Amino acid sequence: GVTITRGPSNSRTHVWTYAAGYRDDSPNHCNCPCAGGTASPSFVGNSYFCESATKYVPSIFQWYTNYTMWQGNCYEGSNCCPNDGRPWFNVAQDNPTTQDIEVRWCGYP
């Protein structure tokens, strides 16, 4: 996934997360919350978009190019395709800031 935070490195504030779920058709702790996975951490709240590229058991030898992640072009039958404007985000911060913005690409080992 991708996480966006702001602030100094010792006290970052979460802004938004793009998360990748394992699959979308059966309960698994690695799925998106909308597909029966673990809920987002409290510091993330609802400031995230989670999607899976497949409803089948993913293959480590295949790229799922028909369902590009985080574009909102979900495959037919997806449980994780909201119609509330996501995947684009508009997050109001408490106060104007000149703090650094950090974007991190997070992977599974």
C-alpha cells in the first residue's frame, strides 16, 4: 500500500492510506475491511481506500492488469467499490501547515 503522513519524523500525523487487500471473495485477515478483513487502525479511521485486484486466490506469478488498484474501476461483484468519491481523497487538516509531507510505499515481506 501507500501511506501519506505529515509532520516531523518523531510525531507523524496520518493523512491518507491506499491499502491493498489479498482478495475480495472470502474472509481473510489480509483482506480489506469491506471484504471481511481486519478493521483499519484507530489512527487511520476512515481516511483510507482499500481495494483488491482479484476475487480469486492471487498468484505470485501474475499481474492483475485488468483491475488496476486504486482507480475506482472495480471488478464486477467487488464488495470494496465505494461510490462516495473514492479513491480520490480530500482531507481537511486542523490548521494550515508548512510541515513536510511523506509518502511511503509499504510492501509485504
